[in-house]
Amino acid sequence: MNEPLLEIKNLSAWYDSDRKVLSNFSLQLGQHEVVGLIGLNGAGKTTFLQVLSGLISTFHSEGIWFHGRPLKFRKQEFKLCRYTVFAEDTSFRYFTFWEYLSYVFSAYRKEVPDVSELIQGFHFENYTDILLNDLSTGSRRKVFLITAFALKPELLFLDEPVNGLDFESTEYLYKQIAGYKEYGTVLFSSHILESIAMTTDRVLVLEEGKIRQTFERRQMNAADIREVLHYENDI
């Protein structure tokens, strides 16, 4: 890997000071790569993405760098370079898709592009004028995914993006993730091995808040990852 796009050294994070959710968590993300985080529920995947997104302030790190320069997650400069699709997001409930899309692009200081291909790819044509509050979980997820892939941030964080999607939209999502390296870097969490194996250059296996093992693309083997996870059924 050349100079990392994002580098984090020995990160610890917690909600309760007596119990760390993440500990000694170190990570490097290269430019134009797709990296998967996989782990059982409670491994710390969502917490890590929330830290990256500036939603958790109770953390400590020995160093965080973006393009080789020290970084603070809540700085506006970094916010404009990343976008996160969360596993559970009930914000902007009284916006329609078009209103939300317009709001995000204004916040990121960009012009709204033609998103018709993304709308069709995610089979969202009949829902663009419905309030997010009235959409199903899967359809609401599509609002944020379409926005993410239209925005094309340098860093795209996806938290369990497959959850709630229909089969065709899931297949389309895999193609979007795999092809995203043209625009930037994707870090996404999942407990579904298929989504990781089909799209990523590297897989990071999380267990109890630490990276237990890393698999490069050429090393990816479902049986080996399951063995590391000590779980055989739902992964």
C-alpha cells in the first residue's frame, strides 16, 4: 500500500468508561480500495463507523491521519470528504427523497447530478415523492444509498448496507460497491459473508472490539473466515 488515505493507531472507544467497545484498534485504508468489516453482533463494527462519522466523542487514539495529516473527525474539512449510511437511521423523517438529496448536496457544496440510473437500479421509481417516515426500512435505506453513490465522497462508510434490501437491489448494491474504487474508498460492515467476499479487496475480522485477523483478496476463503469467527450458521 502507498501512503494511506486514512490511518488510525490504537483507537479505543467506549460508551461506559468501565467497558471499552473498541480497544487497540489500528487501521489503514488505502486510496481506491474496498475494505470489509465482518464480525458477530457486538463486535464493534457499528461503534467504529460512528466514531469515524463524528457521532461518538468518548474515544482515544495515539494518532489519526488523513492524507498524512493529523485529523479530527468532526472537522468540516473531513466531513466534506466522507458520507455514512447507517444501519439504523430515522433522521429526516419528514423529507422526501428529492428534498433529502437536495439538502445533502447543498451541505456538501455540490450540484445535484442525474440520479435516474441509481433510482432505477435500486427499483425506487415509485417512492421518490413519499416522506421517509412512510417508507419501509428497505426503501428508506435506498434513499441513503442512492444519495451516497450519487455524492461519490472520497470515503464512503456503509453499515450493514444489505439489511432490508430486496434481491435485485442487493445485486445492484454489490456492483456499486465493487465499482466504487473509480471514485474513492469504501469501508463497509456486514455480518453477511457473501457481501464481503463478492466486493472487497480486504476483509477485517472483528472480535470483541479488536481486529482479530485480516484477509487479503487472494486469501479470502469462506471456511477460513468462519473459523476465525467461531460461527458456522448465519455468516
